[in-house]
Amino acid sequence: MSAIRRVGAEFRAARKAFLRRRTAVFFTFFFPLIIVIIFGALVQTRPGGGGLFTEPPRYYVAGYLAVVVLFTPLSRVGSEVARHREGNRFEKLATTPLTRLEWLAAQTLVNVVVIGLAGLLLLGLVVALTGADVVLTVPSVAALVAFVVVGVALFCGVGALIGSFADSQDGVIAASNSIALPLLFLSETFVPPALLPAWLPTWLSPLTFFSRGVRTVTTSGQAGDAVTPLAILTVAGLVAFVAGAVALPRTD
């Protein structure tokens, strides 16, 4: 069996496993929608005013997409790795031709599909509820898809690292939230750089380049302007993905 067929078989198994967890499916789509409803429809933006949410609605599209790209892979992949460790599944996988890199690739593909659907729904809801005038052209849509795919792969790798070193599924959730919450608000998503301390190195967060790139393609429609953020995010994604695959246990 070729590597592609092995990844495809594991992808189908992982997809079915995800769909069987109805609570996980529900909150994967429900959580980002709640964020949009609270911040986009209830709090709303106040361009020209003081405090937070003073930018035009389309400025925050990148932040809303960052919610699903960040939280879902960290919690889903981290929890999946923890479940495999507790059930001694990695020891069983070690007896099959499926490599750790292929296993993580299959998990990442499932997340790309799930988060792609959630992101599409989210984008439509943002436009409908906030009136964000998102600029979408064929090149910008292609760039937007690339940012989502690379971002998901990156945080799937980080999720695999968390799941490999956390001592339980509860530990995975705690660690995921401890990492995700600071990143979400300190990576030029909802809080503009002008409101952050000048000494804060936001460039150390890969989510910053996701936010910058997505904001560029959704506000200008020019995919060429987002090449640098995408390149940096891709390098970070490759490093995180490989590190996550290497960290996966061979046995339990």
C-alpha cells in the first residue's frame, strides 16, 4: 500500500471518529459563531471611538478566522494524541506500515476539511451580522485558502506536541487554552498593534503572520501583498508539523 493510500485510509477513519463525537462537532462550529455574535453583533465596532473594536468591521475578519484555525487543531489533535496514548493505540500503529508523519497528515487533512467548512460559515456570518465589506477576488480567495491550510497544519503540529507531552486529556485542554488565549489577543487579531506595548514582540507569534496575511487579502483583494506573511507562516508550519510528528510516541 502506497503512502497516499495509507493516509487516505487513516483520513477516512479519523473523519468517521470525529463525526461520531457529536459534542465535538457541535462545538467546533458553535464556538466561533458565538464569538462572532458576541463581538460582532452585540459589542459591535466603533470606528473612530476609544478602546477596543475601533477599526472597521472587515479589520476583524482575520481575528474571527484565527479563532477556528487556532483553537480547533490544538484541542482536537492534542486530545486525539492523548486518547491514543491512553488506549495504547500508538503501540498497535507501530506494527502497521503507517508512519507517524502519515498519521499526523491524515489528522491534519480532517482538520483542514472541518475548519474550512467552519471558516466558510464564519465568513458568511461575519458579513451578514457585521456588514464587513470583504474584498474577494480569485487570487485573494486562493491566498485565503492557503493561509487556512498552512495555519491548520501549523497548529495541528503544535497540538501533536501538546498531546505527546501532556499527562492526560485534561492536561491537553488546559495546555491548549493556556497557549491559545494569549496568542489570540497578542497576535494582531482583535487588538491593533497601536494598542499593544511597543516592546511586545508580536512577530514571534506565527498567528501574527496569519492575521496580517488574511487581513491583507480580505481588505485589498491583492494576494501578492501577502506573499511574505504566507512564506513565514509556511516555514513555521513545516517546523511545527515535523516536530509534532517526531514527538508522537512509537509505543505507550
